[in-house]
Amino acid sequence: MANSSLTPNASRRYRTGDQNWVREHNLSIVLNYIWEAGGPIARARLTEISGLNKSTIGSILTELQAWGYIKETGTSSVGPGRPGVMIDINPDAGRVIGAEIGVDFASVVLADLKANVLWQRTIETNGHDYSAKPNQDQVLAQTEALVVEAIAQVEAAGQRLLGISLGVPGLVDHATGTLLFAPNLGWSNVPLREMWQRFKVPVIVENEANAAALGEHMLGNARQVANFIHLSAGVGLGGGIVIDGKLYGGVGGYAGEIGHMTLAPDGQQCKCGNRGCWETLIGPTAIVNRVQQVAGEGRAPILMALPEVNGNIQAIRMKHVLEAAQRDEPAVLLVLDDVGRYLGIGIANLLNAFNPSLIVLGGMLSLAGPYILPRAQREVEARALAANRAGMQIVLSAFKSDACVMGCVSLIIREILNNPTAWRPDRVPNLRGEFAASS
């Protein structure tokens, strides 16, 4: 008797594969093996680790090379027998643009298919006035201008632009590429992917913390780590949660807003509307505000004497806080020690909830690492369950303040590796996730 609980919708979860699907799947597997090798890999080794026979591997490599994704890099005479042909990712298969919009800056990088940065620009967009709502039209125009500059670099080199990815500090509707709500920007319902259709390449829009986490997983200090959490501090605080090697998005794809966990119920007002959010205790804006307070009390003379500050409390920014810390300003070090305390409390909560093997500190948290990590680690030792902290490490991001833009680069590369057929030169993935032959 048939199981009546197996509805048509449920059965769609199980996709059968025809010969074309198997071929495309194998192309992706082999291309991912080449990428993960991190350098030239022998054709014989690909046969060994993939389980495919020599003729199938040969056919797949011929196809990938014809599309420009890979190249031969000579031969290796290691071991008995004939020298083996070495295969590597072709960095000049195309170019990728990663972009980030922050509260007070915009950053764009241009990279090749091996994620080597070829060009980068970062600009201030809001005069570092964190209290002011960034002008949406102005910031978007400034960011688009940087993208246009990057595209000009691609065209001048006679290269192909493969795609653009944009990281933003807020909730993103991935189906439409719309920024739903960004409390620190004060923006809502911004159709970013639609607005960038004029670039005529695939556009991915992602939460900046999620992008940073995926970049760290693919390119940085979390490579080969299946379960970790990336904490990203720009002006506020976001988090990317990776479980079993995949980003955890939750029901609507909005998981990871850990900066809005309540740690102080009667604490300061957060821009999200809540009080006592974690980011009001350890976010860069919170740090600057507290340092401005101690400076106003006359307890930070080294900081106030810095040339860019010159006695003006309102001129103090995070870079000045870090410079004063480097010069052993006692009051500033006390503020950062307290930040480390609340960082550790929050991390202990995350360890008890998710039991990751790694916590990565990105953005401004990575730059402040030497001053906040010792206290944070003490708090973790005191507050996290012993089983959850056993073997766990806290590390700084490989990319520091560039974690998001490099994560955005990785998003495009990841899509290409997972579906090389769709991104081959004679096809152009469109902005709705479908594919059509290029004209």
C-alpha cells in the first residue's frame, strides 16, 4: 500500500539524475578537487581521489580546459612510471568583483579566479558620523562608481567579468537580492540586485557577516573546518554560523544576527529597537562612544594628543582607539579589557548553544584582538561548559577588515565551482538564477 503521507511536494525533495546531470555533477566534483588542492595536482591523483576512471577524468579535464577554468602546468616526475601531467585552476579564466557597503565606507576588490586581489579601493562615504543616517542614494552611487572603476580594469585587460557580489550589514532576501532591513544604515527594502542589473552579469547580495564567514571557510583560517562561527564587527556586530560546512540560514535565511542577542536587559538602546544588544557592548561604535566618554573626563591624554584628534573628542575613531592602545593608554586599555569581558560572555553563550570548534574574529574585532582576546578567553573558561570549550579555538580573521569583500569574491567562485557548466564562456547566468546562451 502506498504511503499517503508522501505528498507530491515532499517527493520533489528527491531529484533523480539523468546522464547530463551526472556529467555536470562530475565536472563540479573534479573542479572542486582542483581548487581544494591549493596548487597544481597530478591528473593521476584526481583519478585516485575522485573514484572516476582515467578516460572519464581525461574527458572532464579536456572540457574544463576548453572552457578556460583550468590549465596544465607541466609534469611531475615524483614516483615510478611516466611523468604525470599537473593541473591547476586558471586564474585568468575571468575576473570577480567583491563589494561591501558599510555604515561609513564602501569597498570594492577585483580578483581573479584564484581569489588573488588585482585591484582594490575603499572610500569613506559618511564622514564617520555614526549618528547620521547614511544617504542611500549617495552611498549607492559612490559604491557603483567603484564597481565601474573595477569593470574598467577588467575591460582594459581584455578579461571576462564573471560576476559581482555585494555584502551589506542587514537582512537580505536571497531570492530577490533585496536588502530588507539594515538597522545601522537605517535602510529598508532596497532592491540591490535589481538596481545592479545594468552591469549585465550575475549579482549575489549577501549579509556581510555571512559573506565573511563563507570567505573564511573557503579562503582563510577556517578552511576545512566544518563547524565554526565568524563574528564580524564593522560599526555593529554580525555573525555567520557554519554547520557541517554549510552556512546556517534558518527558516527565512536571516540567522546569524547574534549582535542582537540581549546581554544587558536594561542596557543601552540599540538601533534595532531593542535594549542591551551584544553589539551595544562590544561593537566598534560602542567602543568609540565609551572611549570618547573617558577622554571627556580627561583620562586619555595620549589619545587626545594624536594629530588627527588634536583635542577634539568628536574626532575620535576606532583607528585612534587602537593607536592609543598601542601606546599603552591606561584608560583605553581598560575600556578594551571590558569589551573583552563581554566578548567572552557572548562567545561562551555561543559555545553552549552551537558547540563549534572555532570562533573567528573579523573586522575591527580582529584589529583589536591583542587587547581583547586575553580577557575574552578567561571569560570563556569561566562560563562555557567544559565539554563545549574543549579543543575550541578563537582566532583572528585572515582578512581582518577585508573579510567581507573577500567573502564576496568567494561567493562567486563557489558558484562557478559548483556549476561550471552554467558559467562556461558561451553561457551567461542571468540575475534570476536561470541560464541563457550569450549573444
